[in-house]
Amino acid sequence: MSRKKIIAGNWKMNMTPTEAVQLVETLKPLVVNEDVDVVFCVPAIDIIPVVEACKGTNIQVGAENMYFEDKGAYTGEIAPAMLVDAGVKYVIIGHSERREYFAETDETVNKKVQKAFEYGLTPIICCGESLTQREQGITIDWIRQQIKIAFLNVSAENAAKAVIAYEPIWAIGTGKVATTEQAQEVCCAIRACIAEIYDDATAAAIRIQYGGSVSASSAPELFAQADIDGGLVGGASLKPDFGKIVNYNK
Ligand code: 13P
């Protein structure tokens, strides 16, 4: 089965609303590739102007986080209905920076994943090991645990629509990209884990991205791997280079 590639930018905590619109205008003509779903995941305050600026283009807009309750007294949080109403289609869940700095756990990730599906949002579910875990040889066990908890009480039908981002923590923002073999090995293990939890059809449908220092030069080989269906791109998504990454196959 052939899966459409999905290449998403994660802007992290960068770009004021004014800068965000300027960046969209710069990137718009560069990120056209009909073989690829293109997503800009942007800070919450940038969502409305970015959705507006992306109208009539191939770019879909994603959020970088959301809360797992419908609404209420949760000062500072963003509800899924707010994202949907603003025109958001994707939401990054459980990025390692949120796990490290904002106390996200596998359990909160699972609650958010379920909530995203309830509202018709596609979660981009992040997983990844630390350098210590890789050196200890427990990478695959760790990732399998993250995946199993993330997908608790998620139907096969929804799981098939999910996006998983494998982001080794040691490769994020370090310029130290995983080798294609390392990235493919883990993405393959993730797909096998999904097949175990659900079935082969779900595993064949789900899209798995690699993230961690993806650049215009590393993208073509990474995205050519059997189990890598695109990328989640940090630093390089803020530059015209993102156009080259999206057009990795041209
Ligand atoms: P970099 O591409 O800057 O390493 O960031 C990766 C990442 O965390 C994307 O979510």
C-alpha cells in the first residue's frame, strides 16, 4: 500500500504573528509538491493569521499542543474545539520538549490523542529515546511502551489516520541527524508495534515521520526508507530550505 508522504514544520516558540505571515508568504511558492501533504504547525497565537495566509494553498495548519478537556477552568490552555474552529487540521501531541519542560507523560499524551480524534483532528504523536537510552540498548523497548500507551482506547479506524513522529531526542536541534539505518530501524519497529496492537492493514496505513535535524541534504535518503513517510522538521522549517525538504523527490 502506498502512503502519501507528510512533511510538517514544527515552528516551536518562534515567529510573532506578523513574522508568521511573512514566513508563510515566503514559503508558499516553495512548498508545492502534490506527492506530499504539507503542514505548518505553529504557535497558538499564530494559528488564525497563518490559516488566513494559507487559504487557497496546499498548506494545512497544525497546532503544537492542545489540552485534553473540552472546555472550562484551565487557565492558559487551548481546547480542541478552538483549534477546529480556527481551521486547524493537525495537532502535535507529546513532543519531547513538552515531555521534558511541561511534564507531559505517556498518560496525558494518550488523553490528548483520544480527544484529538473525538474532534476530528489528526494527532502527530511524538516518541523518541534519549541518548542514554540508546546507549543502554533500550530504544525499541522504550518506543514500544510510548506507542502502546499513546494508542490505549484508540480504535483501529482512528489509529490508521494517525501520524507518528519518531524523534530521537539526541537528534533534535543538535545537527546530529540519525543515520538512515537508525531511523528506518525504529520506524519499522513502530509499524510492527501498530500491527501487534491492531492489524496489518492499520500498520500499513499509519504514517510515520522521522524528526531530528532534518535538512535539505538528509531528507531525500531518509524519506526514501520503506517505513519513513516524511518528516517533522524544526529549525529548517523556518527557512526557504523547507521548500527543498518538501521537494525532496524532485
Ligand atoms: P530540529 O529539526 O530543529 O532538530 O527539530 C526537530 C523537532 O523537534 C521537530 O519537532
